Amino acid sequence: MSASSRRPPGGRRPPGGHEAAGLSFRDGTGNQDADEGRDGDGGGDGTTGRPAGSAAADASRVTWQKLTVLPVVLVVVLCATWLWFTQADLDALSRNALSGGRVTKALGQHIELTVISTFFVLVIAIPLGILLTRPALRRAAPAVMAFANTGQATPAIGLLALLVIWLGIGRRAALIGIIAYAVLPVLSNTIAGLRANDPTLLEAARGIGMSPLGVLTRVELPLAVPLILAGVRTALVLNVGTATLAAFGGGGGLGVLITTGITSQRMPVLMLGSVLTVSLALLVDWLASLAELLLRPRGLEAGG
């Protein structure tokens, strides 16, 4: 049967119809049934034409367990600590160490140290990691990584002591020590994430005329986001823990309560400083995990 015999009466094709190699077909233009069939065959959600797995991946990114379990545990721990303090028999030294807003001040200083140090870690490590994956500076990557590894391999208290000798007592020495200790995870993960990109994808991006900056910002970095975020999460937790050592250099923070409790042998003061530090580290890790899920490119989701 010829192609002309397949045409409807009147010799005109319906809207969206075409002929190729003697066969007539439709491209779906103006044909609602074809669009609906395409959704059904491709596993669509029946409304927007998006894959059903994409909607499921969006819904499973942040579950109610992820949002509630850890905060509830932290609230229970903090409430139990508060109840214990209301019944504890505090002597004059313990009351003096915990009164006058000293706990709030120490907590605020600790958060400030963590935020400032993390900001500088990101500003230093991510751009440096990008530069070390470019052809011009790729040979310098081993030397830079060895230097960054030295900062973390050095005991934190020893590094802080050297910085205090060099810069004097104060927050500046504490911040530099925290930054030097947390640069390595972000730097190494940035380099690893950019190097793990499929070269064929980068060649395809260049082949369609994208500039080197466009390839970096629109292809390389989005694909490396999961590894970079994992490094940032590790650095955040490291900063919370290392910030407790700032007390030895006059930087403040919750380490003041811990050192006071140890030196004066006052368990309530030591326990409060330790519980607040652990709770803050868990809270920061929880927030970073949520950011890691929400900022992960949707195209990298399984089934997306």
C-alpha cells in the first residue's frame, strides 16, 4: 500500500503528520493523545511529563525522620542537663564560673569562631582546589596538598601554641590555627570532585562552544558538588571541635568552661561545657547534612 493510500479522505495529512520512507507518523504537535502516551511510556507522572522517579527523588530528599530525630534527641539531652543543674549542689566557684552570662558569652564566641573560620576555609580551599585542577597549575597540586596535610597532621594544641608564640595571645592566633586545621578536607574533596568528572562530558561541552569558564561553572562544579559538600561538612565539625582549644590561646569559646572545670575539678562546669560542645557539633553536622541533600544537583539523584 502506498503512502498516498494511507492519507485520510481529502488528501490532507492531520496536523503534526509527516512522511518518511513511505511511512506516515506524528511528532505530537497538536496531538494531546500522543503527549499522554509519551508520558505513559516514559514513566511520567501524568501531569507535567516529568519522570515519576524525579518526583519520588524530590520527596525523599528530606524525610520527616531526617528533620526531627536528631533535634528531638538534642532537646532531650539539653533538658536533662538543665534538670540536673537545677538539682546539683553548686559551690561558690562553680556558680561564679556559670553566672553573669558567662555560658551565653562562651557559646556565642564558639559559634563566632566556627562561622568565621569556616568562611575563610571555603574562601581559601575551593578556589585553590579549582586552580590546582587547571592545566597550568596541575603540577603544583602535590606540593600544595602536602603543605595542607602538614597543617592537619600537626597536633592542634601544638599548632596553636606555635601561633600564640608567633602572633601573641588573642583570637587571631586561634582563628589561623582552626583554619589551617580544616583546609585539607575541603581542598582535597574539591580536587577529587573536579578530577572525577567524565572527560567525555567536558569534551562535549567544549564541542558545543562553551567557554572554559562556562564549562567550569555549568558542568564541572555542579558534578563535583556532592564531594565538595562532604568536605565542607567535615570541616564544619572539625572547626567546632578545634574551637574548644581556642581557650588556651585566649580566643574564648566553650573551651573556657571545659578548662575551668578540669583545672578547678568542678564536674558541673566541665559537664556543661562538654555537653554544649557535643550538642553544637551534632547540630552543625545535622544542618550540613540537610544542606548536602538540598544543594545536591537533582540530575545526580538515583532514578532522577
